[in-house]
Amino acid sequence: MAKQIEDCQPEYYEDPTWGLEGMARVRERTWLPLATNMCVTNFDHVAAAVAMNAVDIILSDVYYWEGIRGVKALSAICDCFRWGFSMHSGVELGVTLAAMLHAAASCPNMTYDADAHYHHLMDDVIVGGKMKYEQGSIAVPTGPGLGVELDEDRMAKYEELFRRKGDYFARYMQDDRQPDWFPINPAF
């Protein structure tokens, strides 16, 4: 597949296969930069990724990488190995997005656009509702802490929705056509 899309010159090819071994095999067959947020998800994975020459870009995450401080540490590691650096989205609400924005703003080597699914949300649990995009970006929130405040009424509304509907991520990962199937994700 990589050969078929090379002429399109994508910025990177994200997780075309499972695991570092698969990524290293793809690396041998294409010049496309390989990005991951699935097979290098913690500091223990870095040495193997370097040894196997398996990736070119790490897509960080404030969850996997131990918060803002961990993302900053990862940023420095990426600099050392001349890896590209960015951030992926895990369908976060405003509190996590605020943490992501603060982390990204503190990492000057984040030269790739950060991924976001935030625009798919209908509402948010922070005061004022969803943060606004301006010219394709969301400004780093200012103010105490992460610069956002929880809206207690919205929290109650979505807590009730959770009670009625259950976990969004679990529902997102299910396939009603295959009730016995469940995803096997080596990153988790």
C-alpha cells in the first residue's frame, strides 16, 4: 500500500501495520515517513524502535506519555534521535485538550500539526462550551491551572448520559454484526 500512495507524497504514513517488527518491515520498503501512536506508546518502547529503525515520527499523547511532563520528555528524546514529533487525538474533551495545547505549546520541535477530533463534539464539559477554532487552530487557554473550568451542569448532564448509554469508547469499539468480536490493541 505504501508504494501505491508514495506519489501522493503524504506528510507521513500512520501505523500501517501492528507492532515495531511490522513497522520496520514497512520502513525497508518505502521512503514515506512512518508515524506511530500505537507501537511506541511509552518510554520502554523507545530503545527497540531506535534499534529496529521502525519509526520516523512519534505521535504523543498526554495519557500514554505520563502527562504534560512526559510529553515534554518525549519531545527531547525525539530531538535526540531526529524523529519527528506531534500529537494524536483520542477523542478528548476540553480538559484534556487544554493539557494537550499546553504540552504542544511547550515543545518547539512539534513541527507537524497536532491531530484533533474535537471538532466532532457537539458540546463540552467546560464552562462556555467548546473551545473555538480560529483559522484552523485553538489558542492555548489562559488562566489558572490548564485555563479551563468544569461546568457542573454539563458534567451532570453527561454523567447521566453515561449512565444511560455506557462507555463511549467501548461502544465505539464494538461491532453489532460481530457480537463475539473485540479489538486486540497491543498498545493497551
